[in-house]
Amino acid sequence: MAKNSDEYDAIIMGGGHNGLVCGAYLAQAGLRVRIVEKRAILGGAAVTEEFHPGFRNSVYSYAVSLLNPKVIAELALHEHGLKILPLGVNGWKRFIPLDPTSHFAIPVDRDKAIELFDRHCPGDGKAFIEFNRRLSIAAEALRSIVLDTPPNIGGDLKSIIRAAFLGNKLRKLDSDSRAELIKLMTMSVADYLNEFFGGEALKGNLGYSATVGNMQSVCSGGSAYVLLHHVFGEVNGVKGLWGQAIGGMGAITAAMAAAARRYGAEISTGTGVRELLTEGKRASGVVLDDGTIVRSPIVVSNLNPRLLFTKLVDVSLLPQEFARRMSNWRCASGVFRMNVALSELPQFSSVGLESTSNYRAAAVVTAPSLAYLDQAFDEAKRGGIASRPIIEMQIPSIQDRSLAPDGAHVASLFCQFFAYEQADGRTWDEIEEQVADHIIDHMTEFAPNFKRAVVARQLKSPLSIERDLGMVHGDIFHGQLHLDQIFSMRPAPGYADYRAPVRGLYMCGSGTHPGGGVTGAPGRNAAREILRDLKPWRRLTAALSDGARADLA
């Protein structure tokens, strides 16, 4: 039986980072906000947990770069304990094992990197300068529209104004830069990188960024965009840099929750939403899992759009074409996440002990070539599991000693490609441990002591990720970042402005622009549109202090 509850100005479904950001901005503007989270802990994919006595780590997302600096500043996240350190403390950005006896390492220092690239393949150093220049221009263009509301295709006057404003931004690019942006949006990452480089290891390293969370061949058109998506961020004002949050990714969402509470938001855990309530085809509240009715004229979803519109919203309220698109919203990442407790640090056989100590602070990535990346995808697509997986390993306890006991460490392993459904019909409940052994054995090929150093492990298959977080098919982006599912097409034509077809229902999750990653941008953008609808516009000015009058267009 349903139980009555208090009324609120806005209800946020989902206490992941975008839900917390949206709720914080709305509360900052003076709204009475309630954030409800199904899990017992807040944070969604950005959480830190103890998975073995004395060992803590980021469970799902594991590195930070895309978190928008305006979100950090406007919500004063540093005042709530957020501290981010850059990766590569010992001078190396990435360490790529090529085989048990050789490797390819990328230094943080740009001049050293260029020299190394030329030594590995003559001409690649010079090519990297030009590649980096072009990519930086394209990344800056993307960075400039992250906090913009996309224009709706065939939309009203406001959408036309937004489109004109976007056009003005892009017109600032010269013709060559505009062409480069189009290439990055449409080309395969393999074709794009082949235009610049000859060295297979360098192309494998750069191509890896296009595979992260993206179950797509590096030879598929549009895959170059995912490379661009992973380089538009920054850490502590340094563009393109990646870092780690001290205390794990949960420190980010803990700071966001503290900011939301500071402004008066109420946050509940341990109960999700089972139904959207409507009155006269307008959202009027939600029914929680425990039967409690929570009333509000504004309901904001931080869920995957496919989950929201196929499970919680009455399909009769949705336009037929929109409902069809949501039922076919493509979700796939092919990600298997593992955290391991280590009794000792890995020793890579291709280098001496002294060098190993430096390289271990870098991201260790098994991506020796584009062909290797393509084979991993092809095998997973046909059979379900890559025989030679792509693994990114980071050891955050090197910088953050709070994560593990003295003398011990924790490592994050982000592994691809592993399909949600297996060709032989086996379930992930049946094969999860076997796949974990497969991944550990693969890393042990390059670091012979790795397997014996593992004293405990935490496993998150695509099915586990779906069960834990509501990420359909384990898609960490809440929908694949393909050309027909980004910007004005995200999540559907005519609904890219964070407003759903049901009046009073909004979307603030990664299934909206600018997409996946721990950015906070969808939450901020959705809050701006909600406040704009509420009027007077001074509420928006109070909530978003950046003074970006163009946002009001």
C-alpha cells in the first residue's frame, strides 16, 4: 500500500554524481530538493569501498579528468575535501607491455616523448607535434560546448538561437580546424591515426583511448570521436591531464553530497523509484520501492534513458517514435572491472627493478597495436571474450597510502572486451571467476609476480555493473557515444535539451549531452534548464554564477 510523504519542489532519481550535482544547483537556487538513491551508498559509479580488510579502492570509475572545473568551483568541492593529484608522478604517463621482453613507455615530458617516438619510428615525433596541435584545437572546441544545451532538431525559437550561438563558436575555428573536427567526429580512429604515424605501439596507445567504455572496433567510422571525448578534460587547470582523487572516486561524490546538503537538499539512500506519477500527462511525483509517494511538480532522472522510459514511465505518455528509440537505445561497453589487493608491487620482466619502480606509477596498458585492439573487439563480438584482453592497470595506492596497509597496494584493472551476452549461452554468474583468472594470467605474462601478489579481488562483470548501477548491459556511458547518439541526438531528436516528453520530467544523467564520464556537466546543464522553466530568470543567475548570458539563449 502506498504511503504519503512530504512534497518537494524537485525530486532527483539517482544519487550518482550527476544527480548530486543537479540537486546541489537546484537547492542552491532555493528549491526544496529530495535526492533518492536505490543503493545503500551514494555516488553511483563514483564510489570507494573496502573490498578486503584494510584495502579500499574506487569500485567502478577510477580516474578523473572530465570533471568540469566550473562544477568544482561553483559547488566549492575543494572546501568539502576534494583533492586531485595528477597521474604519472614518476615521470611516465603510460607503460605498454609489447611482450614479456619488450615495452613502449611514454614520458610525461613532451620533449622526451617526441624524442622517444622518433627513436621508435622515424618521423613519429614530428607527426605527434602536429597531431597534438590538431587534437588540442578540436578538444578546445568540444570543451567550449560541454556546458551548452544542444539545439533540438526541428525545435522552437530557443533551439534556433542555440544553434546560431553554436555556429558562432565553431566559426571561430579556421577552415582547416573545422575540417579536422569533422574528421574526428566521423572517421575511424585507425584511419585517423594512420594518417599521422607509422609506429604500431604509438598508434595502439593512442587508439586505446577510443576503446575506453566503447564496444566498437577501432576500424569503425566514428570511433575517433571517443578518442576526442577522452582528451577534453583537465586536472587542476592543466588541459588534457588525468589524475586521481585522494580517497578514491568516492571522495568526489562525497564532496558533491556535502555541497548539496549545505544548500538544504535532502538525500535518502536504500530505496529507489518504481514508478513515475503523473496528473494530466504531467509529472507529479514518484512512488518509491517501499511504496512511499513523494510529490513534486519536477522530477529529474539520473538514470539510463532506456531504463527510465521502458521501466518507470507509462509508454502511453510517450510519442511513438520516441518510445521506439528508447527501446532500441544502444548500450554496450564490454567492460569487466576488477580491483585487486596486492601483497607486493608488480615487477615487469621487460625492465630492471629500478625502472619498474618508476613505470608502476604510470597507467599500464596492454595495447601494443591497432590490430591488437581490433582483434579484442572482434573476438568479443563473435564469442563474448577477448583471448588477449585490453587491460589498463593503475595502482592508486602509490600516491594515496590511505587505500592499503603498509607494504601492500591496491590496483584497478579496467578490462575489455567482454560482451554482455556470451555466444555459448553461459551467464556471467557462471564465468565471472574464470574470466578474472584469464585477466590475471594475461597481466602475469608481463609481470611474473603479479598472480602470486594478488591476495583478494573484487569483480564487476557487465552483468554486475548492470545489477549494481542500473547501467543497461553494463554501459558505463548510459548509451554508446556514436554519432547518432550524441549532442542533438542524445537521447533523441527533439529532446536533447534535458526535457522529457512528459512535462515536468527532466533528464540529468550521462544519457544526455555531453555523455559519459565523471563530468558533472549533464547535472549542471539540466539544473539550468529546470531553473529557466521555473522563472524568474534571477533564479538561474543565483544558481549558476558564471555569468554566461549565452546560456540563457
